[in-house]
Amino acid sequence: MSDALPVYWTPGFTDVFIDALSKDPAFQKASRSLEQTIVLRCLDTPRGTDVLVAYQIDRGRVSCAEFAEEPAPSSLRDRPFDKATTLGRSTAPFDFWVKLDKGEVGVIDVITSPDYQLEGSKLKILRYIKAFTRMGDVAKELPKRYA
């Protein structure tokens, strides 16, 4: 793979991902009524860091509300989940995110894995499952490097 490809779980990948979502008709349709923030946390990246990305979704428009990266194990792991401002928060180790991105694990694996944590109202999250599924699909389609 080319060194010019964005590295997974970096600001460069986040920018490419947001741009791809903004151009994806299926995501636009699935998120047209979604006005929420979601937080994704990746633990123990190959760079020796933890990463937190907060995505603000506003009726199909996506922006990065926060990107934080700290040496692992970091204080990002101890941040309380704020259900007043965030619809959901997903946390998993880097290796699990890679398996998810490569399609090596599916929804059942996510639900049952002790390595994956989902916080927030499951009913509210399920209401927008098509949008979140499409986000995963768009991420999978993007050329990237894992380290």
C-alpha cells in the first residue's frame, strides 16, 4: 500500500471519512433525521495511543466535534459518558476495530464481544442503525493503512 494512504484512526483518516460520508447518498438518506453526536474510542493503536473521535451528525452533514489522542493507557478511557450530549459511545481495542473494518467480525460479534463496549440508549441507537451501518460500510470502502 502507498504511504500516501491515510492511517486508520488518525486525523487524516477522519477527514477522508467525513468527506466520503458527505458524498454518500445512502448515508445521506439514512441520516436525514439524525441530529446527534456519537463518540468512537480506539484503545492501544500501533502508535501506542488511545484515540477518541466525536462525530457530530446533523441531518446528513458530519463534522468532527473532537479528535483526541493520548499515550495509552490514557485519561480518555476514564471519561464519563455524557448521555445528555451524546447518543452513543463505542469503545474497542485497535485490533477489534481492524477486524470490524475488514469484515472479519459482524454485528453478533460486536454485541457479544467483551472487547467491544457500547454505551447509550440501545433503543435510540437502533432507531438510526441504518446510518451507523452505512458509516461502517463507508469506512470499510476507504483505502487506508492500519499502521
